[in-house]
Amino acid sequence: MTIGLYAAGRSWLHHLPAGAKVSGLLAASLALFLVASPAVAICAVPVAAAIYLSTGTPWRRLISDLRGPAVLVGFVFLFHLAFGSAEDGALAVGRFATLILLAGAVTLSTPVSEMAELVEWLLGPLARFGFRPEKVGLAIGLAIRFIPVIAEEYRHIREAQAARGLGRNPLALIVPLVIRTLKAADALADAIDARGYDA
């Protein structure tokens, strides 16, 4: 799911500090799970979509980014419909869709470096016990930056395998993707070691 990858802009969300945005996201998450009304949860979805679009993201990208999460949310609704009720399904869909949009808005408007610095600051008090907050910040930054790389690799592999008539073979897509991802991770690890990060 590549929704919410950082995009430079001048929106009001871009000007807010990372801590304020993450705190707001946490508060919205708690509020959503304390409210048990399906109607309120569903009404929160267009509000979250408006916040997402306020970052300057066009409708076309929003629709493209939501394809993957929409499938997941659809499975959640069908699960509740089969084992619970339509009201439970609507409540779950409203909660998840709202949180996905809000989280996307936060990461769209927050550089990876600021997010990593926030994590390091939050974990700073643990440094006195020998903990390394900068390592966690680096890991989070690398994980986020690897998302578009893996997505691009998947697109190239899918196009190449489709040209060979293997576009519908999951193994023909997954195996090369795993191999390329592991190679990229090894190269990145070598680059980090060469710069003496642990030293």
C-alpha cells in the first residue's frame, strides 16, 4: 500500500510540525474507536477525504492510492457481514477508511526525515539505558523509503512477465520481487557498513 508517501507542498498540513500531526492522528484514532455509531464513523470518511485532498493531492491519485486499501476494507465488511451484522461492518469500514485517509494525509505532508526525528525524540529518554533511538529512526526512514522502490520493482516485473505471457502467474511475480528486494537490502546494508554507522 503506497498511500500517503510524502509529496512536497504548501498546504496547512505541510506547515504543521510532525508531532502535532501524529498527536492529532492518535486523538482521532481514539475518538473513532470510542464512538460506537456507524453513522458517525461513515460521516467521518468524507471529512478525512477532504483533509487528505487539502494537501494538494489530486482526485486521480487519491483513487489510485485507495485501490489496495479498498480491497482490504471490503474484506473487513464481508467478514462482519458474514459473522456479525451490517451495522458492525459499516462501523468497521468507517473507522478503517477514515484512519487510512488521515494516516495518508499525515505521511503525504510529512518528510521521512521529520518522522524519523520525531521517533528519535520520543525514544530519547531510553538512551540512558543503552537504547539507540537513532537506529530506530533510521530503520523507520529506510522502511518508508523502500515502499516506492518495491512498488516500482513490482511494476517493472509485472510488465516484463506480462510480455512473456506470465502476468497471471503469482510465482513469476513474487519470486523475482523477493530476490530483487533482498539484493537491494544487501546493497543498502553494505553502504551503511561502509560509512561506519555502528562505529
